Amino acid sequence: MGIVHSRNNPLPPVLMELRIGCRRPPEESVPGLTRYRIASKIVKGQPLGGTDDEWVVIDPVYRAIELLEQLHDAPDEGSLLIGRFSFNVRFKWFKNWANSEAGLRLGLLPIPEGPVNLRMLRRSLSLEMAYRPGGVLATKIHMKHIAVATTEGYASRPGGAQAELLAEVNKHESERNLQLVLEEFRNYQEGILPAGPGARSLTEFFAGIDAQLDAASAAAPKTQRNDRDVLNLLTKRAKVLHLGPANYCWFTDPSRALCLKLAGTPTADRPLIGMCDSARCPQATHHPGHRPVWAEHADRTKVFIGQLGTTRKTERTRLQADLDRALRVVAEIDAASDTRNEESS
């Protein structure tokens, strides 16, 4: 998942085609924003010998390739960095080392016994990508499908691989949503409240659940409510939870969803997360886990404003409004999180 995109082709490079010196010099287009590129070859569907191309990667991938070059037995320019390898053999070596005294000294967790192969890793990667917005497109890119239709087509086969994957994803997504709602309910009980336009509605819902639990405890004082009892009460709310990049969307009423109003589709059964304006939508909430995203957005916007010339008044006005919104959201999250401290004092 470290490869972002290619210059000419979205297919990720073949690892066996990476060579010594494939790292391109980092480029800093704006202060604090560095782009890392590697050169490799496209092999699938290409003429014999492949086609040269370049890819943008994240910093950990760039540093991992640098480390591989340093550990190479013969680091001559143009030599194959990895070459052909057997995953089973190399994984066995790695597991034996990680479970040895050397791995324990480094604080590595022991790798449990059991079969591991590239097919299992590929499926786990597919599940992780499917959790995220735009998961179909991400799966298409990383699984090397020629077209998105190939990825979507599996869903139309009864009992097909894609249908089985989607069913498994939906199951895991439901379990994840339940755990997220439970965590926020526990935060509410500890005085850490949500922020955002939909905070009041969510707080009232949690207060109702808390009241039901208190009533049940009063009727049976020797009965302790466990997480399963609470999850049963939170299940309905978890079904309407949708994750945005910087907020939670509680899609309880489509007629109130701002994204559907902007898109002109008020009768849709799912929100359009890509069009979400969580600072204005009455069904969106912000939580402490979203604070870093808003804080980083505010910092980057400050940098952009500082780089604008004096004549670019329109852009400055627009960015200033965006900065004010981000700072307001951060302040609301901080204020809601400080409720516990105020109550304890």
C-alpha cells in the first residue's frame, strides 16, 4: 500500500525488477511536502524486457529501499536489488530470527506458528483496502486489474470470489462500527463528549442508553452489565455509522444529510463521504481521534496563506475561511474533551 501512483501507468512495479540506484532524488514542491519516486519496469502486458516507468511512494518505502541497497552483497549500480526469491524460505528465515534471542532483545513480538503465504497476505491487503473510501479503485490498482469493471464484475457472480470478499468485508465493517460506537459511549461515560453539529443528537442518544442501563441496574442490583448488553443497545446506531477522513457520519435521516442536498440526491440510502462538509452537516461529529487531521489541515493552510502574494486576495479570503473553520473544529474538540477535567475539578 506504499505505492501511490505511476507517472504513465497505475500498475505497481514488480519488486523483482527494482535495481540499485532506482531511488530518484526527493523533490520538495512546497515546504514540508516531499515527494519520493522510484524507477522500475512494468512487465505485465508489456513487450519482452518490460517498459521503464517511475512511481511515487511514501517515505517508509523509500527508506526501506535505501536500507536494502546498503545491505546488498554487491551494490553495483544497476544490479538487481532483490531478484528472484522464494517467499516461503525467506519468511521461515525471518520468523526464526524474530523468535530468537536477537529478536527478543529488539523487542519484537514472537510470530505464532501457522501457515503464511502470499495469497493470504494478498487477501488481508484486499480486506484492509476495502475498509476505506474508494476501496474498489484502490483494489483495482494494487491487485493489477486492467479495469475497474474487472474488480466490480466479481460481485455479480453468486458465490464468486468478489461476492465472498464483500460479504466478509461487510461482516468486519459491522463489527468495527460496533466497537467504535462502544468506545465513544465509554468516552461519553468518562466525560469525553463529541463535538460538531451532530454532537447534541449523539449525546442525547448516549444519555438514553445510559439511563436504560441505570434502570436495569436499579431493578437488579446484583447484575453487572457487560459489553455484550451494551452492544445490543448500540447495534441500531452502529448500522448508520459511516467513517469520513476527519469525522463520523451518523446517517440517521437522509433528508438532513448535507452531502445529498448538495448532490441533488435526497433519497439516496448512503452518504456521499467525498462531499462531506462535517463542519456544517447536522449528522456529523468530531472526536479526539480526528483532532490531528484538522490540526494538520490548519497548519498546512497557514503555510499556503503565507506563500500567497499581496494581489491574490480571492484565494487569501477563501483559504482564511478554511483556516478559521479548521481552527474552530479543533477548538470544539478540545472544549468537548476538557469536559471531564472541568467536572473533576
